[in-house]
Amino acid sequence: MLILLALFGVLAMFLPAIERRIGLWVFVVAALVPAAAFVHAALNGPPALADAVVERYEWVPQLGLTLDVRLDPLSWVMALIVTGVGALVLVYCTRYFAPDAHNVGRFAGVLLAFAGAMYGLVIADDVFLLFIFWEATTVFSYLLIAHHTSRRVSRGAALQALLVTTLGGLVMLVGLVLLAVETGTSSLPAIIEAAPRGDLVTVAVLLVLVGAISKSAIAPFHFWLPAAMAAPTPVSAYLHAAAMVKAGIYLVARMAPGFAEVPGWHEVLVTLGVLTMLLGGYRSLRESDLKLVLAYGTVGQLGFLMTVVSIGTRDAALAGLALLLAHALFKSTLFLVVGIIDHRAGTRDLRKLSGLGREEPALAVIAVLAAASMAGLPPTLGFVAKEAVFASLLADAAEGSLWSTAAIVGVVAGSVLTVAYTARFVWGAFALKQGVEPVREDTERWSFLAPPALLAFSGLALGLAAAALDPLLAPHADAVPARTDEVAHLALWHGWEPALALSGVTLILGLAMFRFRDGVASVQRRLSRPRGAVDAYWGTLRGVDVTAARTTAFTQRGSLPLYLAIILLVFVVAVSAALSLNRSWPDALVPWDHPGEGAVVVVMIVAAVAAARASKRFQAVVLVGVTGIGMAALFGLHGAPDLALTQALVEIITLVAFVLVLRRLPARLGTKHGSTHRLGRALIGAAVGLTMAVVAVVAVGVRTAEPISIEFPRLAVDGGHGKNVVNVALVDLRGWDTMGELSVLIVAATGVASLIFISSRNDELPRARRPVRAEGRRRLLERLRPVRHPDDADVDRGTWLLAGRALAARNRSILLEVVVRLIFHSIIVVSVYLLFAGHNAPGGGFAGGLVAGLALVARYLAGGRYELGAAAPLDAGTLLGSGLFFAVGTALVPLFFGADALTSTWFEAELPVLGHVEFVTSTLFDVGVYLVVIGLVLDVLRSLGGEVDRQQEDELQEVRS
């Protein structure tokens, strides 16, 4: 079963590509998988009916995550319906779609994926696996309903179905979680077997029922199903008649043996089921579109099914399963017939159809057989199922069941409406009507008729063979305790009994309603249409839109200080509420562990206060940097040189980035937007600081267990073969986290570049890809003429940097150029040393990359954007991509040697001159980190530095011209 599930998904992905080669035959290829699943289920019938066929796949054994599927009597019947009808509908699609139809491959893939999701739903043994497939069917149904993406009505109907069923599914998830917690297992059969009681269980079951009734279009969620008829007819035949809408019925039938006596079960399901049956039948009599007649009829039949399977008796369970099978056969047949009529006549309006029965007798026979089963006429399966339903409800009502009494009254009235709209459907589709032009002769191919014919004759054959069908459906019913010694059996003839009389009454009254259909229609027209669930749905959406607009207008005022104030106030209130519940306060406070910490803290406090009162932006940035350097000093005093080095380097790089940005901002704070509400800002700042101080104190006090970090030094040596705990943890012990952080860095670099570069990410800086000979150097220097200012005309200075002459003379510093020329290569060597020494000493790829980045910063500050292009001939994107490639490659290579991802090893050797040398493979991961950090710094320099320089030069040129 698990292999079949995988086949559904794998083939669905390739169908769009296959369709380009074989056209509409792609549907036949798609039908092979559900056909194979049907054969597999049929062959596994005996063991499934005797007990169950269970498969388990150990997904993540360490976490106890498994994929459990189960084929038992109920899921066996559902699997046969889902796969059998699915295969026939896919074959039907080969004639339904035109050869030049668009997105056929996509449609075939989504329909097959939906069939796989539905198959997984009915065989899932675990409630959370069931929920995953439950929501997958919702997503795939959304895509199928919206197949005609250019039609607004299709998109609206798809969104409506998605919102309603997703909302119900999320509510159901809460109920499933509560049941799993209460029973201590997530196995659905185990939960049903345990069947605990209590208020919490009652709430959980009712939450699950919300998901079931929304999925099966039970009132008040029924309105999404008729709207979904905007989908192509094969979708309606499969999703909205045989498959998806049965998911809620299936879940209720599955849970009824254990939870039918839970308070609220019968009150909700019987009431809503009867209401839905009556509402669907009534609305079906008002529609003139054949597809909508069937759609509202489907709503009514789903209410019928929900009522029966919710009763919770053995006979009702048997009758409900028979009715479910009959409904899948006759309703999918009728939808397929409507698709043929639409192709044949170009309309589905029963007022415009005439004489089709004479022109297409084979199609008429197929439709009449299916309609007879829907109306409950012998000898069809629909008649057998309806007889069983009436008999089971009458028997339970005789035992004093109030809800069975209410159910029998409701389903009899609903069955009268069913007979009436069934007769109206057959008459509207095939009868010869006066004053209406007959449909022209155009016999359909047998391949178009074969799928509905097979389904229709299956309903007839199973009705005739009801006695043989009984032992196939009874095992599910036998799981429900019988209330009497006598149990019912499916049969075509039970003799003269009350159930037969009720069937006769429904047929007579239903045909009478059809006979006097004009009078019925007149009465319906006089009745005012009440505001229904669909009006509530649209009203809710409008309310959400209005509320969102008003909320946005109130909160999104374009004020960054306001947003920051709200965030900080929420933080203070939320954290303070949590702190008020804290009971673990430290016994004593230690002011510092080293006398130098006090001095550093005083400097940080003075810098923070000065930054808050600074009037110039650069001054404020430098003072903020002082606090960061102070933090680096604290790290160093606590014996963490790696963290201290990294913190100091980050602060320097950040300072450079700030300075580059400040060039485009006014020098003084408040030049354009002055500071207001200073007292309020001060109070918020003080509250945040005090809150964080208390959090720090509490965090120290709540630690009662021995931290795992104590083992890090041993793990670093034993597992990572390194003495630098920080570096080994980053590239070995928690390499996956570091890989995620690398991805964040790449996204950040891309974001910075996208904010600055207007049309292209290429900064067009010169690339020194090969040694510059004398002639090439002369041409390059000629091209890099400095941007002259009037006061620079007669100034001539030598150049220590290749591109330094591109700067205006007043912006050049010969001393800085000389120093940068002397120390640049040394800094690069230091960065490489930090990279390779970081496994056993302070350093690593991150620190080494920052040092190399500082070398590029020096070249840029000394020579400008052209010098940056000469110093870094590679694109920043190339460095970022190469770094990620190294990191991912280091993670994947161990898989080829049978080890887990990111598993590292090491090599030792005695080399001449160098002596004993050790190399750990995780160093390659660190090389990736090194390259990503350099790429990030280079991207910042080229965007905030070089590109801003270019824009300023363009602005200056425009002013001069």
C-alpha cells in the first residue's frame, strides 16, 4: 500500500511532461495507478475482511515517527470506491477534453494526486497521517475546481471550498490532538477501541465532527458543493460525488462504534443530516441546470448518509455502508452522463433539451439505471440500501430511540424529494418536450459511454446480488455492538414489511410531486428565499476585509517609532506577565566574576546614554559600536576568546555598513523629522532595559539541572577531533543549524543588493582576471581618470593603489593608500590562518571571513569602488554560491559512504618540515562559511559602497551638465 501511495505521487509529477508526447492518452497512463490499487485492494479482500492488513514504515525511528496504513472492512470498501471510480473517471477524461485543450497534463497530474491523497486518507491508521491526507485533498480539490483559471467563477468557487474545508480541517485537528493526548495513542483504531468519556472527550469529538460535516457539505457548510460545480464534470463526478465528500462520512462511520453515545453526537449529526437532506432536495427541485440538480441532490444524499452512519447501531452501520457504495456508483454515473449531454447538446439547461432519449438510447438507458438506484427502485443497489436504512431505523425506533424516530421521519420526507428531483432529472435530460427543438443526432463513441455504463450496471448487478454483497459489508457492521439478537442482512426481497411500505410511499409521493411539478414550482416561487449560509459566508468575508482595512489604517501609520514602540510595549507586557508567575529566583546576586567587568560595564552604560543623547548620526553609530566592543571585552574576560574575536569583528563590519548608509542621510539627527515624545521614549527604553535585566536574573536562577554544555569539550574532542568547542559545535555538532544560518546570510546579502541596485545586480566594476602588463596597465589607468573637482585641477599625486586615481584628489589619502598596500596581503594571510586554525584555536570560517572582509573594506576606503573591483575580481554572488556549495557538499558526501549527513572524519600524517599534520573534513564546511561571509561583506561594499558612489557621481554629472 505504501508503494502504491508513492506511485500516485511520483507519476503525478511526471504527467505534465508525458502529456506533451502522448496527448490525451496521458489519462490512460494516469488510470494505471488507481487501477493497480483497485486490483491490490480486491486481492487483499479476504485478509482485510477477516481482520486487517497493516503496513508500517519506520520513517524517523529515533523520534518514533512511522507511516502506518491499514486495510480493514471499512477502509477496504472505501479504497475500492476511491480507486475504481478514479480509474474510470480518468479514462472518461480522454473523451471529455478536446485534443487541443490547455493544461491537460497538469489536470491529469492533480487529479491523480488527489486520488492518491484520498486513497491515503482511507487507509491511514494514524490520526495525524489521516489529517495530512485530509488537507492534501483540500488543496488538490482547490486546484481542480479552479482548473479554468481565467474564469472568475471558478476561482471564487475554488477559494470558497478551500476556506470552508480548511477551516473545518483545522478545527478537526484540535479534536484529534485532544483525543490522542487523552488516550495516549495516535492510532485511530486504538482511540476508537479505548473510547474514553468525559467533558474533554466530548469537546474533542465535537471538534472532529466540525471537520467531518464541513468536508461532506453538511449544513451549514453545504453551500460550497454546488458552487464547486464550476469545475470540469470529471471533477464533479469524482471529488464531489464519489470521493472527497465521502471523507466526512467515512470518518463518522469509523468513529461511530466508539463515540456514538457521546453527548451531542446524535443531536448534531441527526439534526444536521436531516436538515441537509431536506434542504438539498428542496433546492434541487428549483434548479434548471442538470449539473446543479445533481449537485443539490448530492447535498441531500450526503445528509441522508450522515444521518444513517451516525445512528451507531449494527444494522444502521450495514445499511449506511451499502448506501455509501450505492451513492458512489449512481451519482458518479449521473455526473458523467451530464458531461456527455453537455458535449452532445452544448447545454445543460433541462428547459432547452428535448428528444435526447430517442437520439441516444444507450445513454438514456445508462442514466435511467443510475437514476433508478438514486430513487430507490428495485432491483438496484439503491433500493436494497434504502430498504436496509428504513428497516434499521424502524427497528431502533421500536426500541425507544428518539433520534432514530426523528431520523426515520426526516429520511422518508427527504426520500420523497429525492424521487421527485430524480424523475425531473430524467425527464429534463431525455424527454421530448413540446416547443423545444430536438437535439440533433450525433452518436457518441463507446469509449465515452463505457465508464458511466460500467458504473451504472455495477449498481444494478450489486442490487441483484445483494445476498452475495452482504458478507462483504457485514464485517464492518459486526464491529458495532448489536442491540438485539436478530441482525439484518442485505437482500433484494425481505417480504412484505414496513420498510417496503415506506419505500412505496416515498415513490408514490415523489412521483406525484413530479406530476404536479408546475404547482410545486409555483409554490417555491411564492416562498421568499431566506438568507442562508452562503450569505453568511460572503458577509463574513466582507467583514474580514473591512476589519482588516480598518485595522491596517489604524496600526500602519507609516511611523517607524510607533511600530517599534508597540513591539516593545507588547514585549514588556507579555514578558512581565510571565515573570510575575515565576517562582524560581536566585538566592544571591554576584555583581561580577572579574574586577575588569565593572569598568567595562560603566563604559558601556556611558556610551549607551551618550548614544541616546547624540545629535549627529555618525556620533551615535560610533557610540553604539562602543557598547558592542564592550560586549566583546566581557566575552574575553569570561574566557571566551572566540566569541570576543567574532563580536569585535562584527562590530567593525557593522560600523562600516552604518557609515556607508549614513552618506545618503542628513548628518544631524532630527534634521527632517525631529524627535517627539521624548519622555515616553525614555520610559519605554527604561522598561525594556529593566525587563531584560530581570529576565537575565531569572534565567540564571531557573537552571536546576546540569547543562548539556558541560559535555561539549569532551564531545568536541571525541566527536569533532578539535579543541575549539565553539568552532566544532558550529561545523560539526550542530552543522544543520549553521547551514540554515548560511542560507539566512545569503538571503540578507541578496536583500541588501536588491534595495540598492535599480536595474541590474551587476556593478560593472573592472575585473583584474589576468596579470596586468604594462600596456594593459596604461589603458586601465587611462580609463580610471579621477573625477575632477574645480579645486583639484592642479593637484597631482602618485598612486599606490591601481584604481586609486579614480578618486577625486581631495578624497585621497596617500598615507592610507600606502598602509593598505602594505598590510592587505598580510590581512588575507591572517584570515586564512584563522580559517584553518579555528578547529583547535580561536578563529574559524566566520572570523576568518570577517577578517578577509575587513581587508576588502580597507581597499575600498583607500581606493573607492574601482579599487574594490580590482581587489575582488569575483562577483559576490559567485562567492555566496560557492560557499553554500561547499557547505552542502560537505553535508552530502558522507551519504555516499553509508554515513549520516554532515558526518566528519579526520586524517593524520607526518610531513617533512611541517611535522605532524591533522586535517578534519568539517574544515571544508568551514571553508563554505568563510566564502559566504566574504561574499556577504563584498555584497554590502558593492551595494552600499560602490553603487551609492556611482549614483552620487551620476547626480554630480547631471548637476554639472
